[in-house]
Amino acid sequence: MSTIDPDQVARLVRELHGYALDAAGARRCAEMAAALAAALAAFGADSRFHEEPSSFARTLSALAPEPS
């Protein structure tokens, strides 16, 4: 999984939203963003978002949790 720098996340949140994110929040956000990027990358070889909208819908459906 790729690494996302929590300090950079905190800096971007501060610059873009004017909110001071604490170190723990920045770390959680960076971990979540890295996990999301990894999950989407796993579907990347199969998906062609720019060519076929149904491919994007199929990817989102595959990522969705099973209904209980």
C-alpha cells in the first residue's frame, strides 16, 4: 500500500479548509486515504473509467458492503 504523509494531509486540510487537524486525525485520514487508493488500484487493471461508465458502476458495486 502506498504511504500518504499525515503531515501533508494536515497541511492540505489547513490550507484548503482552514481547519487544524491534530496529529492523530491526520494519521487516521492518511491511513484511510491510502487504503481507499489501494482498494481502487486493485480494480484499476480491469476498469476503464474514462471509456465506459458502466465499468465505474461495476467497480463501485464490487466495493460496496454486502447487504445484511
